[in-house]
Amino acid sequence: MAEYLVLIYEDEKSYEAADEATMKRVMAGHMQFGEKHGAVIRGGNALESTSTATSVRKGATGDLNVTDGPFSETKEGLGGYYVIEAADLDAALVIARDVPAEFGGVEVRPIRVFD
């Protein structure tokens, strides 16, 4: 079995404009995902909005530059993630299809193992 990171990218403005029914539906979707796939979920969290992000980059001279904001500006921001265990990428994709991402989508990446 391998571990995969399922990154949830969604349009934050859509969430800001969402009504209470939409938010309840999304939360119910995550609860259902957890119930259905609890045996393979190794972790996960929702993240605060990208407006709370702080980026640290190494400058040309080797100095560290700290700036407010996410690492990259995109329409869809990283809103949360799950760490799952699956036999292979195909199995991980079957699980990832169940992640509720009403205003975006998910990215699935294998977690690198260093020997």
C-alpha cells in the first residue's frame, strides 16, 4: 500500500457567496466521505483561506523573503487535503472522486518514500 495526498482546490469566492444550505451540503459531503473511506484516511484538514497564507522564498542572494499571500496566485486556492492509503494510483483516484469539491477539484499525488 502507498500513501497519496489529495489536495482540494476550490474557488474561495464561491464559498464566500455560498448560502447556509450549500455549506451544510458541503460539510455533509465531507462527513460522508469520512464515513465511506475512514479505513484508508490517514489524516486531513481544512485550511484557512489563502488570504491568511504567508510565503517564504529564497532570494537570489540566498536571503529568505517572507511575503503575505499564497505561494502562487490562482483562481482556485488550496482549501484542504486528505492523506489516504491505496494500493495504487488507480485506487487512489477512485477514492478521490468521492471528495466533495463543489467549487473546484482535487489533485492526487503520491507521497514520496525515501529509503
